[in-house]
Amino acid sequence: MGTKSKKTVIIGATENRDRYANRAAHSLLLHGHEIELVGLRSGQIDGHPIQTGQPVLQDVDTITMYVGTRNQTGLYEYIKSLKPRRVIFNPGTENPEFEKELRAEGIEPIEACTLVMLSVGTY
């Protein structure tokens, strides 16, 4: 793993400090990763803007999902267009149908918790 920064897109980012997506943003920054935030409402987390819609992003290593399965359908093509190396499906976001599509595109789907991965050093 090393200390190489992995640009991570948080889908479902929110300013609400009680939400796991917000905690993940703080933890990723603490661990030295570059973040891009995509959410339903604009705002910011630690000076990083939350972008709405489907912003064009470059050099994405990881996408971490904080959007429930039923709200993911409209994001399939967008996520694939970002060409991430992997997509982390956090608890409650698991989506076997989409995970199969990602595998077909050569993108690794991982069912795990971003916060746990960061805390145990497997991110």
C-alpha cells in the first residue's frame, strides 16, 4: 500500500457531521488522500467543495459509495466514465447487479467500509 495518495471520489458527500460520508472525508484527508466530493447539495468539508450533478473528474483511483442501492441506477454510466481502479460499496450500498457491470469494465468492486479500511491500513 505505501503512502501514495489515492484520489478518492466520495459519492453521497454531505456537510452533516453525523453521516459516514462526512467522517470518511475527514479520515481520507487525515490519511493524506486527495478527495473529490459529489453530493445532492453543494457545500464543503474542510474547505473541499461538494459538487452536485456529475462533475468531470480526472485521475480517479477510488470511488467510495454512500448512496443507497435504489439511488445508484442513475450513476452507473457516470461512475464507469470516471474509470476508477475500484469502487468501494460501504455497508448499505451493496449492489450485486452494478458490481457485475463494474467487473465487466475491469473495475474492482469491493464490499467494505472505507473507515475501517483506513483505520486498519488496508485502504
